[in-house]
Amino acid sequence: MLLNWAPVARFKKESDDESSGKNDKEETGTVADAFANHLLTNPEYLRYPIHLIGHSRGGSLVSAIARRLGSRGIWIDQMTTLDPHPILSDEDVLVHENILFADNYFREGGILTNGEHVNGAYNRNLGDLDGEGAYSSHHSNVHLWYFGTINYLQTPVVYEGGTFISNQIRDSWYPGSSRGKNTGHYFSRLRSNDRLCTGDCRPSDGLHPDISLGNGGVREPHEYSSGGLWPNVSCYHISQSQGTVGQTFTLPVYHQDRDVKKEYYLAFYRDDDLNPFNPPVPVQIGPVFKGLGENAIERFKYEWKPTSGDVGSYYIQAKVWDGTHTRYDYFQKKITILDNPQIPTPTRTKTPLGAIPTWTRTPTRTFTTVPVGPISTPTPTTPNTHIVQAYFLDAGGDYAFTEEVVVAVTGVPGSPFTVGHSQSGLIDVSSSQRLEWHDYTLCTRVQIYADIQDV
């Protein structure tokens, strides 16, 4: 959504007539009142995460809009200010307590218009910005700099008025940022899959302190409306992008409703895209969770185990509502759930020489639990890769053994098939009871069995 407030942002001179489109300049607070009221009377705009971006006086304007929406308890996912420069009676540029992440790009030392540092935001001083294709004004080049972080794969990139991002600009304006790839728009929710990542992917000094374990930037408190407060939800990072039926997925979200007298509800859905209103209708996964209003931001992790009905590829949506207001967010990484293939029981022949020793065979497993000690259920160290263990016990003495690993995958020709003889040899345990095991790193699900001969 583009807010064009130029007609009320300009000074009206005596020489201007009524057809000039210029009016007496309005303060940013007045414009913010009008725009925030428009959003609140059209609540469909407020159902999704909000990213406010403002240049120059627009930095003051987006800060003022954030404060007014915050008075109704509405989170701003991100506020980006580009060389913010309030004038006269404009509101100060502040990072209010309803802003989850703030980033500010500015420069100083210009002859006419300078930006400013913003407390509570991630700040990057861009220095002098000039070069082939740029505006003559360094102040205007700050938003050209940001445009270059959106179209970071293209050079040259042509913008309004014939300005463009040249190779010379790529080399000089974005030091340490891969020519614009890893800064600016890179920190937006559209580009960063991990919302809690700090450092290169989202600097901690711009994060809300409640979601950065106290390491975030300062936030300005503000007053809240006595009623009509909105619930909020914000999705963060899913570590797995692929898994199988029955595997546990952790779905971490932050949520809050400032109305401490009101109940609100949270649920998760699978959706084909990132729009809750596009067909088909999102399908609920798991139960509905109920919460009470809190002054602090709360973190919640839902441990979801997909069923056979969840097989497919889709996005996970989080929805929060209170009976009047509804907000949505999505985990930005699409996930794929695979069916859990059934592995046939192998047929093996044991050839004893004398007494048959005791031996064990690893049963079919899905390998999803975390190991504790060397004999626990194995788990994958990377997606679809499993470390499995074969166990052998001879209570009577020595034995010779051959271990084989067989992999069975539904739909793969020739399955089940043998990976190979991984271990073989003679174990001398001097007639004492002893348990032996060996590790294998394999893909998909496995069964292990062995030939053991008493010697």
C-alpha cells in the first residue's frame, strides 16, 4: 500500500494557486491520525503482518502511524526508516513497544538535509552516496540505496527519473553486504526465513527485547485504548523443511493480547499459499489453544506430529482471534511431509555351530527421538539421514559375526536392497557377557540383522 501524502507535505507559496495541488503543510501527526483511522475502519488491512517504510519526513510519519495502531494493541512486524528527517512540529522518530523489529538507514554531513540515528533500531550510517546513475541529492539516494537491496540480482536497475543502480554503485554503496544482497530489504519477513536469527540475517539491536532474550533495542511505551484491543501472533523459524508422518515439528510463535480481561484463541493450519483467503480453505492441524490477555509478549511452541492426512507440501499458518478481531501470520518456509514407508520383515538364516548364542535384531523404527547414551533410539543428524546401531550379545562366550544393513523404500525398484557388509570378524569376550554395537549412517528407514555363529 502506497500512502501519497505529498499534497499536504509541501509548503504552499503565495505564488501557488488552488490548482497547484499544494496546501498548507500538515504535521506528520495529523496525517497519521487520518491514515490510522482509515486502517481501523477497514480492518482487513490489519489482519496481516505490517511493514512500515518511510523516507525523510516519512520516517516521522510511519513512527506516528505505528504509535496510533499500537494504542489498539496492534503489532507492527517491522518499521524501516530511510534518512528520517522530521521538521518543525513533526513527531519524533521513536521505536514504540508494539514494533517487533526496527531498522534505520541514514547519512550525516550533508549540506541541506541529514538523517538521524534512531534509538531502539538497527542503525546503519551509509555515509556519502554518489555515483553513476544516482540522484544529485545524497538524501534522496538513501531510498535508492534501499531499492538496490530489493533488486539485488539485477544490475543496472533503472528507477524513476532515470536514476539507476550501476556496477560502480554496487561496488561502493554496499561494503560487506554482497553488493546489496545481505542488507536492507534482506531483513524483511519476505526474505528472512529465520525471524529470530541475529547477526547477518536480522540484527539483534533492532529486535524487541521480549523476543531477543533481553538483547534487543529499547522500546518507547505508549498508552492503550480502554477497549477494542487486538490479539497478535508472529511466526518464527521451522528448523525442518521436510519430514515424515509421525515426526515431530516444532512450531514456535509469539503472541499477545493487551486486554487482560479477555480470552483469545490460537490455532495452526496448512495452506497452499501465503494468503488465508485464497482457495482452497486452509485445513486446521491440531487443537485450538486458549489464552488470556497479558502485558508481556508470550512465546509458545506447538509440537505437531503430522498424520497420514497431512502428506503433501504446503505452508503453515498461525491464526489468532478474539471473536471480533483476527490476525494471521505464516512460517515463510514451505514444508513437505512424506508418507512413512512400510519396510518388509527380512528373511535370514542363522547357521549355528553348537549352541545358538543370544542375539538381537533392530526392529523397524522412524528414528525421531533424541538419543541419550549409546544404546538409545537413533535419530537423524541431518534430514533423511539416520545413524543406526546393531546390537549383539553372546552370553556364553566367543562368536563370529557378519552384519548387514538392508534398506527398503516404498516405490523404489529392487527394494529392499543391501547396502553392504559393514562389519565382520571374530569377537573374543572370554565367556563373559558383553554387548557390542556398531554405527551406520544411512538414508531413509532401515532394518539391521546379522548372521552369528558360535565358535
